[in-house]
Amino acid sequence: MAEKHTGDSFRIKSAIRVGKSCSLETVAGLLNRQPNALSRRGVYRNTGSDCFVIFVNLEKKEDATPYQDYFFESSALLFWEGQTKTRIAEDSFERGLDCHVFMHNVTKTPYIYYGRAVVLRQHINAPGTPSRFVLYLPEYDEMFHKNLKESSGDVQHSYFIGPTERKNIQTIRTKQADYRRNVISLWHGQCAVTGVDETSWLVASHIKPWRESTDAERVDPRNSLLLSPNYDKLFDRGVISFDASSGKIILPEKMSASFWRNLDRLGITDEKELSFIPEGTEKYLEYHKNMVFGYVPSSSFDAGTFVEDLLLAT
């Protein structure tokens, strides 16, 4: 997020501190608009602006709104659904405009400013169905973990390796090695799907992504699938998932004939399933199905193209 010293984005960032409360009137004033121009809008952007703002009410009343939004404070992740008709967010993210996030838990109360958002992955739907976004809030993350460290003395995880973690890089590598050994033991040294037992070929794949996991979840072997490379790549990218109860593979609902052919070439069919589900792994599989499967990473990733590229690499 490059810093600029003019425009709507600069005015918002300069006037409101991350983590502080503010009113809708304050935000409207910074955008040179009357409050009623922003009222009852989940997304707003001035014509020609270098940014847009999203307003999130986390406490939804039953049947009051079609949108489902979730915020995980410790990892600074917001799972947010866009609008059903207008495509302000989709267009703004594609154009690389700054996204400023304001949230509150109860309607008609002041908003909290969470800083700017970065898209980690997205699920773009046709008008009429809200698109879904996984947004990381780096400025809030920095503030939140700085406050935690100052209050408790503990070093909490962040998406970016800081000075303290750089000094302990060997410790991190040791934990990763221990994690792999524990994963291999949990899955009896075999791919969770194919049964391949050449462990040097297998990948200890996190089910709940590393970036989104707590420190404990990052080293929990139950947050793992031991997979052959093909399955690991597709699972990591959200192209496939596995049912938390039955272990059956979950594939996209709509797939082209060429997509099916490529999956077949990789030996992946809709009859595949996990050999077993270790106790405690269900919650991680549920997370993957709801929060990773079907999303597209922000680097213009396309599932069909990715499978074709994977074929070329094998």
C-alpha cells in the first residue's frame, strides 16, 4: 500500500487512528459528503477517488440481511461479502484502490476504524449473489499485536516476520521440522488420500492456512493432511476440499469438460476420500471448506489454468 499525500485515502488515514472510534458523520466529512450519502451503504466510493470505504455491522439480526461477515481479531482477517447488485468493491479491488474498513458490532453505534485492507483471496459471483472476500488488515494487525506485546510481554504471531522472529529463525525451522515429523506419525507415513508411503514425496499441508492459524494451530498435527504433491497443490489453492464428516473429496459444482479431463489425468476423481479423519481434525476441515475452498487467491489465480499448469509440471 503505497503512501500518497493527497486524495481521500490520505485524508482518512491522517485524520483517524487505527483502532479508534468515529462516527459516520466524520467519515462523510473526510469524503466531502453529507452523512445521508453514506447512510445505509455497505460500500461507498467518490467518483474518481483513490479509495473506497466499507462499513461492516458484525452483529447481524436473523433474516435482517443476506450478508454474512466474520472478523478474527487475532489474525486480523475479515471474511466479508460484497453487494448483491452494485459492484463497487469488485471494481475497486481490481483497480487497486485503497480499501478503508470501518466496523461495529451493533447498529447505530460508533464505528471502529480498522485501517486498510488487502485481498488475500476472493470468490467473485455474478450480480444477484454477493461476492466473498478474505481481507487482511495489516495496519490493525500491527496495532493489535503491539498492544498485546506491551501488555503481556508475549510475542504474538503476525503475517510478516518481524525483528524478533528473524533472530529466532532457527527456532521456527526446528518447530517446522517437528511439525512434519508429528504429521507423518499421525497419518502413519502415508498420503491421506492415495496411500503413497514414500514420505520424502509427501507434503505436510496445513488445513487451516498458516497465515490464518494461531501459534498453537500452526504446530498442531491435527491441522494437517499428509498429501501427495498433486493433492497438496489443489487443496492449498482451494480447488478441492474434503468433507469433515465423511472425508469425501469436495469438487467445484461447475466444472468444464477440460477441467474434468485434467483432474482425471491427475488421478483425481469425485470418488476419492480421506483414508480416515483423526480426532480433532474435523474443525480444521470445516474451516477449509467454508473459508478456503472455492476462493481465488488474489494473484489472478484461475482454478482451471492452475490444474493445467500442474499437469505440465508433473
